[in-house]
Amino acid sequence: MSDKWLRPEFQGREDELETRAQFEQRTGITTQSLSSHFTRYADRVPAIVKAFGKLKYFAAYELDDFVKWIAENSGTRSETEVKRSEVARRKNSIGEAELRVAAHKKLLGKAEAELSMRRRQLKRAEDDLSFLEQVE
């Protein structure tokens, strides 16, 4: 498994990045609380910089700015802002679902190719058996 850089401008600046768990260790804000904020304020979530499997890295200062904005604006969101966040959350979930569909299609293609190969092998073995049975 390798790093997937979603924001290449941060390559070589790994010391500026942190995971949710590292953010919790540094700030005391739990990963669960941060996840709730990510859901509630989906239109303001900092962009992922790097992914390594399921582990996601963010720019630490962007997480700080995100949490600071929430503290300053808590309880002041309009219906429009709430709906904007819902739209962003749904777009994110569609994007993730599209990635899963693509991965499944790739696996399906490999499985179909393997099935085809196994059927050809079976056909050859059956033909060989039929020939040998005729010769005897």
C-alpha cells in the first residue's frame, strides 16, 4: 500500500500533517468530536492532503482553523448553511460510493477473466479425457 497524495503541494512538508488521532493527542479534542464536526460542517471540512489506506492526513493548521471557526460560530448557522452542509455531505458520500463501485467493477472484471480461463482449462481437460477414452 502506498501514499496517495491528494494535495501534492504538501509533499516534503509531512511535518505539517496530522491524522485525527494525532490532532486529538495535540488538542484534546476527541476524534469522535472531530468526526461529528466533519459531519455537521461538511462544507467547511479541510481537504485531505494524503491518504494511506484508511488513514487520512490533514494540514494541522487547517484543522486548527476549522475548529476555531466552529467555536466562534457555534449556534449561529442559518437554515441555508445547514442545508449547504447537508449537500456537501451527500456529495462526499456519492463520491465515496462511486470509488467503491469502481473498485468492485475492477474486481468483477478480474473474477470474470479468471472464470473464463478456468472454463477454457476445463474444456481442454474434458477434450483430452474424451480423446484418451476413445483411444482405449
